[in-house]
Amino acid sequence: MEKRLGEVFDSGKFSHGKQVGQLEAALAEYTGARRVICVNSGTDALVLLLRACGLRPGDGVLVPAYSFVATASAVVLAGGQPQFVDIDPETYAMDPAALEAAVTARSRFVMPAHLFHTMADLEGIASVAHRHGLTVVEDSAEAIGMRRGGVHAGLHGAGGVLSFFPSKTLGALGDAGAVLTDDPEVADTVAALRHHGRAGRTLNDFPAISTESALPGVNSKMDDIQAAVLLAKLTVLEEQIARRAELAAAYTARLRDVPGVLRLPRPTAGKPGDRDVYYVYLIETEDRDALVGHLGRHGIGTEVYYPVSLPHQPVFAGLGHGPGDFPHAEAAARHAVALPFHPDLHPEDLERVCDTVRSFLTARRAA
């Protein structure tokens, strides 16, 4: 990493330079994508991907009701309208049956999100999309390394994205992201949009973008310092993914029979070419908020994913959704919490977390 960073400083090219090009090639090789376009965040990647795929003003984009806010806010930033779909409580991803019921005449895109350790049911989602003529794009921001049928996340439809936020499985030192696609036209359009529509071309040169909705290109180039860091960390990514799997198995073995635990992560990669990758280790308990406070008092950090389901965020209040409209998403928002989880977590620390969880929930059940 030190050598690559030195090259950046020596070159004086701090944005959209040699390191970025090398990272795009390395990520294409790792994921199997025909094209990778690096940008400055996972959120920008979603916005630019939707625009490059032809999103028009007011188009409906079906998104899961439970995800990070960017899954839905990116739709608005790209000019569309989010249409929320309840989730499968086992995978936390979009439920194909709920998707079928949520399609309207406005719907043009469906954007499943792959969360925590596993991918959405893309086969079921693709079936619904085919029946209704929907374009599939993937919010695969958390899903580097995940595969179904040997195909990397983000490459099962028109395209997908990666986020390299520092906490991600492959994390930079700040914000960074990328678009993955096998479609050359989508790739070329994203590449132009991220750099002010450069090389003398206008957005009218890209037929996927409606001229009535076209906006100027933006400044969403990746910094070479972030690319240099990611290139160095990419060399140990598989080792760290394997370590994450070991930690997840250890957590599950120790928490499987704890009273008060409603749900632990379950592997879903059951066919050749499938692979789950643990980004976080998420459990559910009805005593979530009390458990978070108890762990905090014992010096153990946690993260609540996500405390308010997307349809009930104030920014989407105008869409008119109320309590009970998305029961599985709302239950996850009440019950889910991520425990400490990273490749450098020591076994004794994992044991302390599990012992503290067990003692607290056992006492709550006995009270």
C-alpha cells in the first residue's frame, strides 16, 4: 500500500488517474464484470446506474422496504419514485411474492438489495420482472464476493454497484464506489456522467438517457488515494472473507440456543457456484434496545440495522404508508442488531460478546 500511495503523490494525479484504472481492471477480473466504472460513493453509483439504464422522471422503481436509505434516496435523486416492497424475514431482501403484489402501471425498474451476508432471491425477482417488463438493477453495495450460480452480485440484470465505505468487506479510507455491468452502453454512459459528460460528448449521444430528462454530467470521480488503498486490500480480500465466515460460524455455534434470540443468520448458498459473504453478523431479539444498552454499558459496541424501515422515514412520508403496511420490514427494524464483527476480532472478544448476550437474555427470560 505504501508503494502505491507514493506513486500517487509522485504523479500529482490525485483523481481519476492510473490507480483508478488499475482498480477498475482488478475489480473486473475479480467479479467477472465486462466493465467496472469507479465513482466517489456507492450512492452515486446507484444514481448514475439508474440514469444510465434510462430512468425517466416519475418512473417507479420497486425497492425493498428495509435497507440503507440510499437504496430509495438514489431513486429520487435519479428522478424516479420509490415503490416499496416487503422483505423475506430470513434474508432481509425483497420478497418476490410481495414484489408481484406491488407492481403498478408506473413501475419500470426493480432494484433488490443484497444485505448483510446473502443475496436476494434473484430467480424469483427475475420471473416477476419478466412478466411485467421491468428492468432489474441491483443494489449490491454490500455484496462484494457474493455469487449465485457462479455469477457475482450486481451482474444478474442491467448492472449493480459496490460501496467501499470504510466499514465494508472491502473498505477504503473514505467514500468510494463502483458500477458493475456487462452492458457496454450502460458502462459508457456511467463513465461520461461521472466526469461532466467529458470528451466533447453530450448526453444526447447516449440513447439510453431520455433527452427530456437528461441532466448534466456530475463530478463523481474516484480519488486515486482510495484506489491505491483498495488495490492493496483487494490482495487479501479472499483471506478476510474466509475469516469472516469462521467468525460467523463461531457466533452461530455459541448463540444458537440462547433464550430470547429470535433469529440468527442462516446460510442460503446451497447450489454449486453460490457463495454467501458475511458483511455483518445480525441477530434479532425482542429485547433489542435493552440488549444494545446492556452491551454498551459493558464496553461492547453494536450497530442497529435499520431502526426505521424506509417507507416510514420522514423523507418518504408523502407516499402515504402507515404502520403495518410492511410487517416483515417493520419487525426487522424493531428487532435486528449487529454484533461486533471484523476480520481482526479475537476469539476471546467474541466469547465475551456471546457471554454478555447470553447472560442478559437469560436473565430477561427468567424475570
